[in-house]
Amino acid sequence: MLIEVKDRNDLEAMLEGKERQVLLLSTETCPACRMSRAAALEYAKENTLYAVDLNVSPALARLLSVRSVPTLLAFEGRREVARHTGRFTRQTLTELSTRVPSGTP
């Protein structure tokens, strides 16, 4: 399921969960974003993927310190545990959604 995050309130609601959540930040005009879109849609058929269009919500890029797109962020609760910037595949999404954070026993 692809869930659109439009503002800080939507982001706060996403971060309330205890499970690992993956957030995609992209734009419609970014070539790497367009190339990765198929992977995101395929992943979202079986998993929850949150997505931000930074043309619509540029303040979220500043809030999350995102300087390039596409960027994938993985959160556990309110803590960012993984980040990937640039083109991605479905495997990249799967790895971000399941990877154990560094420093975890």
C-alpha cells in the first residue's frame, strides 16, 4: 500500500508506529525518481510504503535533512535507522525494511 505523506502531521502519524516504516522522498520531475518508481510500486503491492512528493511538501525535505532525490528513509518509532539516496530497486526497499540497525546486538 502506498500512503502519501503531505505534511508534518502525516509524518508524525507515520512515526507513531513501533514497526519499521520506509519513507520515499522524490519528485515527479527527477529522472532517477522516475526510473525507481516501478520498484516502489511493486514493493507497495505487498508492503506499506510512505511517499512524499517534495514538489508538494518541500518543508519535509528540510525537516528530514534530505538534499537529493530519490531518498529512502527507514524509521523505527521516531528514530531514523537507515538511509539510501539515489536510484533503487525493489531489493533495496526490502533490505531497508528488514535490516538490523548498526550497533544492535
